[in-house]
Amino acid sequence: MAQNPNKKQVTEITDMEVDFAQWYTDVCKKAELIDYSSIKGMFIYRPYGYAIWENIQKELDKKFKETGHENVAMPMLIPESLLQKEKDHVEGFAPECAWVTYGGGEKLEERYCIRPTSETLFCEHFKNIIHSHRDLPKKYNQWCSVLRWEKTSRPFLRHREFLWQEGHTMHATEEEAREETQRMLNIYADFMENVLAMPVVKGRKTDKEKFNGAEETYTVECMMHDRKALQAGTSHYFGDGFAKAFDITFTGKDNQLHNPHQTSWGVSTRMIGGIIMTHGDNNGLVLPPRIAPVQAMVIPVAQHKEGVLEAASKLLERLQAAGIRAKMDDSDQSMGWKAAEYEMKGVPLRVEIGPKDMEKDQCCVCRRDSGEKVFVPLAQLEDTVKRLLDEVHQSLFERAKKNLEEHTKVCMTLEEVKEFMETEGGFAKTMWCGDLECELKMKEEAGVSSRCMPLVQEQVSDICVCCGKPAKHMIYWGVAY
Ligand SMILES: [Zn+2]
């Protein structure tokens, strides 16, 4: 029979209630997701961490292609003259740029920026390939890494170099481009909720928080276990600003020249940080089954006894044949070690079989999220494991949703926001006049930044939480990663 995991073997990680930041770092390292490199702020994605990213990629790439997008690959260097074509864009990114100034031992005539994002490269290309309304829409995406010279860094949340995807599209009309912006926001929201089990608040960013050069930025915001906010994905509507700056034109059906309307949208390996901080617990990582590199770990119990290894191998084969990502650990580590190890790594299900189970034609399935153990008749193995994986997903989602709902509070005054943030923390839901001055004051006095103006608006009062003038929007505030 399975032993209970010996907790002492795993609790080399900090208690999350004592020091959440240290708990997070411990999990990233102990679950073997990431390692530090010799360059500050640049991390190594280890196989287990990278496998999570690969599963995220697979799921999202499918959605992008289903909605008519094509993958491309752009250069990683941007000539300075190109970057400078759009004023807001270059001003926003200038402090974080890293430059290449030498090539082949010689000083370059023009320095090249290592891409922090690729709008300018896409625009240069779009100018060359868009001439007629027949060339539109162009719906491109690229999977790549980008570089932003951040001053501080944290695994997955803030890297100088990180992996992401960036979608860039051009459309004949404003209406089409706006539709695209919303479509991609919804794809992200569905993905976070239905694959990552992370409930989201969908909304629009304020002018202060929007992307450099965008007309409007939409976001999906998530609440982490410590009640801080994580911006998990963004979708931008650019209007024709870049198109004008880069002189991109097309001949319309009316035979006149027009500027196309543009969008861009992206998510990054930051989402992995979100998964850790949404679902993890004091035993380590808890992975949502739909992106877990290993969904079920088969462990033979008393494997030296006759027939046990064969029975366990048979289980593994059946699970794999049913399309479940399963592995087996028949190493000589103890049962306690194995249980602790796969808890730490957040494997959704452990499937154990030993001599007693074999006598009864059953195996024992243990859930990572709840610790619950279920004896499963071997005849029902595949169906039960699939059902349990769905149940784990659902219960992770419900738990995170409860956290989000319980810690979102309607506040009427700045004082109330301050007190809420000091005592409990979470999302403060208020009305806002729309003025930058109030947004800055909220930051200064309550330590919160605006998260988003939710797409579903409510009228929680008539006046701005900060200045008392008539309110224009309902808005969420929080402390963000
Ligand atoms: Zn105000």
C-alpha cells in the first residue's frame, strides 16, 4: 500500500504564508523549472519548465491557426532609424533597449537594437507586401524571445530575455482591426480559464498603462494566491498610427489610397509564473492538468515483488495509448521520496499499484490538488483517469475563482482603498473620473496601480473614488507583479 509522503523530505521550501516571494523562488528551483545563468536577469528554462511552455505553445498555436493566423520569423535586430519612426513607441522602450554596436570586430555605422518587441520590423515588412485591398488582412504571429533591460528580475515574471509570442495584424478597416483585438483577447481569456484554470478579469487599460504607441490596450488580469495582480496577456489596437509613420498604404475598392488598421497581441512565459502563484501550495507546484508535462505518474509499490513491475508497465501503456501524458518511476528511490517528488513537481495524478492492488484488480489514484485517494478497478482505468484530470482542472479553477471573488471589494473612498490594501489586499473595485491626476494619487497614497476598466461595467457609485467628481468608468486597482 502507498505510504504517506514524508513531509520532512519536501518542506525544504519556505512556507507560503510566511514569505510568499521566497516560497515562489523555492518552487521554481526545487521543481526544476528554472536555473540562474551567469547573466543577471537571464534565466535557463530547464526541461520541465520548458515542457510547460511547449504545451502552452501547442494549445495557443492551434487557436491562432484556427482563426487564420500564420507564423513567421523576423530578424532579432532593429536598426535604430527604424525604431525611431514611431515617437511614442521609441520613447516607451528606449530605457530598456540593449544595443549591438560591433559586428565582425568593426564598429557598426548604425547601431542595432535587440528587439524588445517587433512592431517596427513588422511594419517595415508590411510596407513592402501590402499594396492593394486584396493583400489584406495580414494576420501574422511569431514565437520568439525578446530582450528588455530590466533593473530587477524574478523567475518567469521579469526576465531580461523571455519567451513569448507576438501577433501582428493589418486590416482594411478600423472595424475589422477592432474585432481582431477583441477576438484575440477572448482567445487569451478562454485559454487562461479553460487550460490554465486561471480565472480572469477582461478589461481595457487606462492611457497611462497602455502599450507604447497603441490607441487602446486590452488585458486579462489574474489574481495570484497572495492577492496581487498579474497582467497575463494583452491585445492592442493601434489604429493607423504606425501605418502612417511607416507610410503603409493600400489601394481600396474605391481606388483611393488608405492606411491599414493594425493590432498586436502577446503572451509570454510570465504565464508560468501565474500558474505557480495561482495554484501552488506548501508542498510545491500544482499544475493544471491540461498543460502538465506529466499528467499521471505511475509508481509501482513493492516493485521487487513478482509481477508488480509488469502490472505497472501495463498501466503505463494503457494510459499512454489513451492519449494521457503518463510516465513511470521505477527507480530505486523510496515510496516516500517519490510521493514527495511528484507533489513538488505538481503532477496532477499519481497512479500506484502493488501486490494487494493486483489481487483486487485495482490501482490507487492520488490527486495532487486535494490529496484524495481513489481505488480504481483496472477495467475503468482510462475513463477514470480522464475524468479525474477534468475534476482536478475544475477544482483548481473554482478555488482560484473563489480567491478572486472573495478579495475583490467595492470601495467608495481613497481611505477605504488604503485600508483594504493594508489589511486584506486584492482588487479594489471603484468608480473613476478618468483623470491621470487621480490615477497618480491612487498610486502615491494607496500604493495601487490601475489594473483595468472591466469590459462588463457596473455603476457602483456616481462619483470618482479619488476626487469626488462625476465618474466615467468602473475600474479595478491592485498591486501588480
Ligand atoms: Zn477623479
